[in-house]
Amino acid sequence: MSLPADILRKNTTLSEKKIKMIVALYKPFKTRRNQEIVSRGEVARHIYFVVKGYLRVGVTNSVGHQFTRFLIEEGMVGTAFPSFVSQKPSTASIRCVGQCEVLRLSYQDLNLLCKKVPEFETYYRGLIEQAYIQAIHRIESLISMSAYERYRLLLKEKPKLFQQLPANVIAEYLGITKETLSRLKSRK
Amino acid sequence: MSLPADILRKNTTLSEKKIKMIVALYKPFKTRRNQEIVSRGEVARHIYFVVKGYLRVGVTNSVGHQFTRFLIEEGMVGTAFPSFVSQKPSTASIRCVGQCEVLRLSYQDLNLLCKKVPEFETYYRGLIEQAYIQAIHRIESLISMSAYERYRLLLKEKPKLFQQLPANVIAEYLGITKETLSRLKSRK
């Protein structure tokens, strides 16, 4: 569970004392299998650091189909971000894929840290920049690639996903049906 | 040209002296009609504040089709962000729609401001958070809506775009062809 400390040591010049104080605010949380940790309509009150497993940030469209906005992998940080920043009800839900171990940091603690520890704010700003860049790449692939090209790109960049996640989660992430995914897989 | 000063006054408690010092780093830049201010393969060295007109951040896919990743409107800030943050060559280009007036802040000056003026970093962090939220909404619409639903949403949220921008720019933003857009427009 010392992962956030290691990341802070690597990316900042914060003292060990400050790192210890910061990491004490990340609370460990062991989920139930496939638990929905934020429901649609609820406010996302925490940002999550994934120690083990995957979190799936999902939305439902006007006719009830599920889509996966983001997958948060081991070692990554995420939440239902628009709700977290505004502290207003979320249009997305966060669900564990299987059983997960996460560390969660509350909205209040994060903002207090940013206010009191400028170097933490710089670190957090870097996190948001990287998340935004990931989102930009996702937009690019969605507007400029075919479903087959997106499938090939994901297979190349994140082969582990295909071993660790059920087909429906992958299909929802690619924005296609499970049947289309199965057709793409058999294409040579 | 006092727009960035007004925004800093509204969103921070920075002194007038500091605001004056910051705003002096935003350099005015009048573009030529449809000028490409960042080309694909070039490094994005500035972040742009749009005073007048629209900037179009565009990408080209594997078969040479153009797509619009983002449209940066009057009063908004943007750049080819992945290139700007990494200071590596951009996969996207930035082109003016018509003639634009922009203020540009260099990568070096922005980072110096973040380092020296913690409150500026908080303001800039807020900008990135909002840009990330916009990107998340764009991902949601791309994975969960039909082209017609995306067209209706854009018409509802940003009706001005349809008066001010040529049809091909709108189509490229929606990720569809000009012909499909024209078909959607005639649908009741």
C-alpha cells in the first residue's frame, strides 16, 4: 500500500515527513466483487488510486445501453471527474471489475493539500494534464478511426486488458457491441 | 485586449500589480486568413487565448481525412495540448477559421508563472480541469450517441457555431462527412 508514497518520491522533492502526512489521507478501501462505488445521480466525493483490479467509469445512453468512458488500471488515479470537480451529481457510475483494492482521497483533503502544499498542487496538476492528454487521444481515435482500427490499437497498446477483462467491458470501452467485437477478433 | 486581466480579476485574488505583470506576458498576434499557426510535426510552443474568431485543432487519419479535435472559441484558451505539455512534435495542427486575433503565452512563461505565482497555478489547474471535463463530455457523446443526436446536441448547446462556421468545419467536428451533415439537417 506504499504506492502513492513511491509516486510522490519519484515526482516531487517533498520531504519524507510531508509525504507521510499526505499518504495518511489516502484511505484504504477493499471493495466487494463488482461493487458500484459511485452510482449515477450520486456525488463523487473521492478520487481513487487503484492498487489492484480495474475501475470502470460508465455511462448509459438514452435507450439504456451501457458504455465505458474510462478504465482505471492498477497504479492509476481516477474518479467520475466532472462530478468530483463540481461536487454535483454524476452522470456516470464507477463500478469495480471483479474485486478491487483502492485508496481513496476525499475532495476536501485533496483541495486542502493543493492549498497548503504548492508542490502537491503541481503534482496534481501534472496528473490532470496527463488524464486530459489520454482523453484527447481517445477523442482522436473515436473521430478518426474505424472500430477495427480502434480494436487493433487497444490490442497493441494494452494487450493485458484482453486477458484480464470480460469481452463486454472491452466492447463497451470501444463503443461497439459484444457481437461486433467478436467479429473484429476473427478478422485477419 | 484586456480580457485575460478581467478573467484573472474574476477568478483569483491576485493583486493588480501581479495581474499586470502576468498579462504583459500574453503577446498579441493577428493571424492571416485561415493561417495554420501550428503545423503537424511542429512543437506547440504557445497556449492561445482567442480574442476574436475560432481556432480549429485538427488531425488527419490514415487515409488522409481531416477531423476537428476541438474548436477553440472567443474567450477560450487552448493549444495542441499533448505537444505543448511534452514539448514534442504535434500530431495535430492548429488552423484559424477566417482571420483571428489571439494572445499567446509561451511554454516557458506559463511554467515560470506556475512556479513563481502559486495562485496562477491554481487558476491554470482550474483551466485544465475544465478542458478535461469538456473532453470527457465529448467522449461520452462520441461513444453513446448517434451522429444525429450529436448534431442536435451541438445545435442546442452552441447554435452560434452553425451561423459562424462553414459546414465542413462543423462536419469535421462531429466526425461525419459534409454530405451526412446536410442529410441530418434536412431530417425532421
